[in-house]
Amino acid sequence: MIRCEGLTLKAGARTLINALAWQANAGENWVVIGRNGAGKSTLLKTLAMLHAPDGGRVLLDGAPLGSFRARERARRIAYLPQAQHDAFGYRVLDVVLAARHPHDAGYWESDAEIERAHAALAELDLSGFAERDVRTLSGGERQRAALAALIAQDAPLWLLDEPSAALDLAHQMALASMTARARAAGRTLITVSHDLNLALQDATHALLLMGDGRWHAGETATLGAELLGDCLGYPLEALRHRGRTLYLPRGAGPC
Ligand SMILES: Nc1ncnc2c1ncn2[C@@H]1O[C@H](COP(=O)(O)OP(=O)(O)OP(=O)(O)O)[C@@H](O)[C@H]1O
């Protein structure tokens, strides 16, 4: 699906990621983990072709990312950035309909497209919000509108930059079910998250960025508290609970 060959990313003189040789396949859910500034968002932007690599290349379905026309790329890759910036007062429905443009040859949206956009809003618990000015939404509502747009785009590859950051607990759990369904349907998910236990709930694999160019990629079952703690700069302990491994900061507890 998406593959990095010797991908190197830098920020000024600093090497964020050195010679990344990695690929994510259909039906895999990758979580990207690392400290602030480790290069997670820069990697996601590079996979979305919004940032140029300092070395190496990215292949999508075997072809260089740059060889796809923009419309074709948008049919294959849906990218949810860390934050949304709304300069204009579009309706929430228009934000979701805009995500259908790669699929729609005409200028005006068909009834079927409008129906699909409403269905995506309903999936994100936003049915009553279609006519609202997007600038009036709360942070979590705006994030859910962006997730509705992502669903409507119907791309096989999802790049999600901290999708749960603004969501309340109930909507975090709804997001977890949504991503699990997407993976079960064969989509590829690559998610940046600081919420380790939520992200690992359905993740099949993890990509750890150590912040100095080093990286580790593998199945989540091979992760351990020591490696994760090294990556995050804080010692962790692993707890088994109802068949899951949970990671907690070591020593955390009531004072
Ligand atoms: N133009 C620039 N000049 C220098 N450093 C930059 C520039 N642009 C980005 N950086 C640095 O690149 C690093 C990687 O940024 P990135 O947004 O990818 O981090 P991240 O891992 O997503 O962090 P966070 O967890 O805080 O979101 C950061 O330290 C950032 O300050």
C-alpha cells in the first residue's frame, strides 16, 4: 500500500528520521509514537505529499507518490491534520461535501453525494449540525466534522494526526470503533497519537520515532514497556487487563 524507501526527514540541522525502510499494508493499523518534536506530523505530511523528503522516497501502491495526479491521490489518501483552520463560514455539510470532490466529476453535488455526506455526519453524531457555520463549532465538534469528511472521502489509506485529541470519552470510544471497522474493511490506518492505550487498543503495528533519527517498526505484540519508555522519555510499566496490555507511567498513583 504505502512504502518508504530510505526516507530521511530533517528539521534544520536535526535529523528527525534517518533512512526509514518501512511499509504499511492493507488492513493494518499503525500507531506512530514519539515525543513532542520527534517528527510524527512531519512524517504524516510527507506521506500525504505535503512535505518533501530530505532523502529517499515514498511509494503508493508501487508508484512514486508524485506520479499520481492530485485527484487520484485524493481518492487513495485521506489526511486528517492535527488542527483545522477555517477562514470562511462554510456550512458543516459543505466541509463534508468538499471531501467528495475527488469522486465527483461535476461541479454541483448530486443527491447521492449529499445523502452520503449526511450519512457521514450521522456516523459522527453530527446530524443536527449540517447547516451550522463551521466556525461556530466547539473544538471536539469541529474534529468530528473533519472525521465525517474523512469518512466521506472513502479513501483506502487514512493518515490521522492525533484524531482523538479534542474528543470527549464517549466520542473517543466511538472513534475507536470507527477505526476498527475501517481496518476490518481492509483500509490502512496510520495514526499519530499521544494517547498510548487508546491508540494501541486496535493497532496492529507501531512505528516508534526516537527523535534522533532512529526508529523501530513492528507488531504491537512485540512492544515492551522498556522500548516504549525509551521512546517517550519516561519509564513505563505494563499491566495486563482483560486480555489487553496497558502502559502506565511507572510510579504513578495517589500521592
Ligand atoms: N522550519 C523549521 N525549522 C526548524 N525546525 C522545524 C521547522 N519546522 C519544524 N521544525 C521542527 O521539527 C520537529 C518535528 O516537528 P513535528 O511537528 O513533526 O513533531 P511531532 O512529533 O508531530 O510533535 P508533537 O508531538 O509536538 O505534535 C519539531 O521539533 C519542530 O520544531
